[in-house]
Amino acid sequence: MPAYARKPEPMALFRAVLLALMATALLLTGCSSKRQDSHFEVKGVEAKWSNGRMDVSSRQKLTLSNEARDALIHGVPLSLELEFLLRNTSSQTRVGNTTSHYEIRYLPLSTHYQLSISGKPGVKTYPRLRHVLADLSRTEVSLETGVLPAGDYELMARIRLDQRSMPPPMRLPVLLSSSWRHDSSWSSWPLQIQPEA
């Protein structure tokens, strides 16, 4: 009696492919689990609130990976997002938030870099990438909050590389590669708002 090979069921085949993909993703992320030199970090935040508006000054440390620098040199603009979130400490109610967008481009003909900031006209030009990153290490933004009762608040901040702005063919490799993990974690800064005179 001839022996017949049994065909795998479609669901079992799907599970096998899914497990293989997950294992590959884990291997890719696990291969370089050591600390990367490329990362963003919010180092300090100062804020002043008056008449329904908060003026925020922040300091960031920005270090790009070799892969990000290489992509920039080869025509891929890099977009960064600096986010601020203000919430009431006692009720955890969000009372204001803002996101600032920054885009860095490389100009191969002049071998200069450009920085454009959302909401601001024009662009700034720099001879070196380190000058762009130095300029981005200090930022000032305004956050509209409206009237706030006096009390304790916390201002949360983070800066990240916007992967959604990457060209579509790069999005999956960027998502899986640890060399593209630049994002800072949320940091929290206590803030006390005094009643206005």
C-alpha cells in the first residue's frame, strides 16, 4: 500500500511562517542588545506659566547612529518630534500638549545641512551636522493651556525620530533595527503654578 504525504493545513502553515518571522525579528533586535551610542535624551526643562500660556525651554542630547547619518547623506531627510504634555498631578488630567517638528536635510551640491522647523518660515543652513544637532540641543516652545487653577503639575517631555516620515521601503527595516532606536523615554518635571495676582 503506497504511503501518502499529508498536506499541511493552511492554518498550521500560517503559524509556522508567523513563528519564523517573529524569531527573525527577535534575532535582529537581540543581536545588538548592547547600549547604542545613538540616542536622544531630554536633559532639562524650564517652564514659566502666565495668562493661559506656558513658555518652555528645554535641553536635549541628540546623537545619531551611523545608519541614520548614512541615510541622511544619501538623501533621506530625518524628522524629529519634540513633545510636551502638561497634566495636573493630583487628578492626572491632561491640561495641555504640543508637538514641535524639525526636519534635517543634507544638500549634496553645497555639502551643507538644512534645518526646517514647523510653524516657522524659512530654513537654517549649517556647514556640519554637529552644528545642526547643537542648535537642536536647546529649544523654546509655547504651550497654550488656558486658565489653570493653582497647584502642582508635571510637565512631561520626550524627543523621537519620526519613523512615519521615512520612505515606505525603509519603514520596516527601521522598525526592526536597533540602530534606528533613538527615541528618548518620557521624562517628568514637577511644576507648581501659583495663583495670578
